[in-house]
Amino acid sequence: MIKAGIDQDAIVKMFSEATAKQGEALRKAVSEATLKALQGRELTMENIRKVLKTVTTAATAGAAQNVASPIDIEAMLTKAFAGMDAALLQAVEANRKALQQFVDQGAGLQEKQLKGALANIEKMEDTFFASVTKAAQGASGPMQGPWEHVLSAMKLKGTDTGAQATQTVEQLLAQTQTALREGRAATAKTAQAMLDGYAALVSGVLIGMSEGLQSGGAEASAAKPKKK
């Protein structure tokens, strides 16, 4: 079944057949599936919620079907959560890069749409927890306990997404203040032109980031000087 750009059946199958030794493979697969789904749409908060819900539901269904012995369901769900966290971290970074373009061109973060974008970054971790919690609550009874433990532990620890979001907001606000002091400011017309289609722009940045990572490894190897 394909939903929200995600092959749910593939995720269900992967979790239902996973062994205790495949935790890292699960995390990576969930991260890639989540990131691919986020890249396939405008990066709005509503779309992010839909993707997280779909991935959580599929991973939960697969884990519930797992009959491997011994298998730690809670550990599997922790890997699923970590995979989504890794993908959402990339979404935060894509927002940062997009907003950076606006700041560099003199747009103020007091602009309504930019202010909204910044607020969305600030609440990215809360959205993450809320989306996974809602999906987990709809799972079968035996799966709710393990999810509660995973979510409680991650709320105490904090997510990479949340840490990056906080750093991003602080950095952009500081840069905006510097721009104002230096007298750099975009005209209202220019600012509006940049703001139109913000979500689509962020999606493009997110896709470009992944393409850059894929080609970057080979380029780095070629550019690296050989040791004498």
C-alpha cells in the first residue's frame, strides 16, 4: 500500500521479519523512507505530520507481527523513532538554508511568512512527538506500552531535530539583527517575491541536500590529496 508517498507494506514487512541484530538497518531504512516522502511534497507542517503518522503506523504494524525470538519490540520502535528523527533533522536544515537565503538578501524575520516559518522550526520537535504519539495511540493494545516507554525516554533525552531547531532559530535571529544594524533590508516587493512559494523552495533545498550528499563522497575522495 502506498500512502503519503511511502510504501507502507515494505516497512511493515521489514519490521515483521527483522531480527535483534538488524536494528541499525531498520533505522536507516526508516530514515530513507521518511526523507523520500518529505522530498515528494511541499514541506508544510501538515505534510510532515502525515508522513510521520504513516511511517509510525507502518513500523508499529510490522513490529506487532514480528515473531522472532528473542526480539525486543521497544528497541525496534526506538530505531524507528531514530530514523524519523534523522530525516526530520534534514528538514530542519533545509528550512535553515532557505531562510538563510532570505536573511542574506535583507528580508527581516518579522515578515509574516518568515515569522511563521521560524515558528514552525521552533515547534518541529513538538510536532514530531505529537504525530508519533497520536499514531501510536491508534495501535493495538500490546504496542502502546512499548511506544509509551520509547516516547518517555526520548522526551527526557531530547531529539537531534529539537537541538538543531533551537540552534537554527537562535542563529537566524542573531543574523537578522546584524543585518538591521548594517542597514541591509529588502524592499517589501522583493521580500514578498522571495516568500511566495516558501514551502516549495524548502522542498527543493531538501532534495538538493540529498543529491549533494550522494555526489559529495566521490568528489571528496577525488579531491583529497594523497599522502606521500
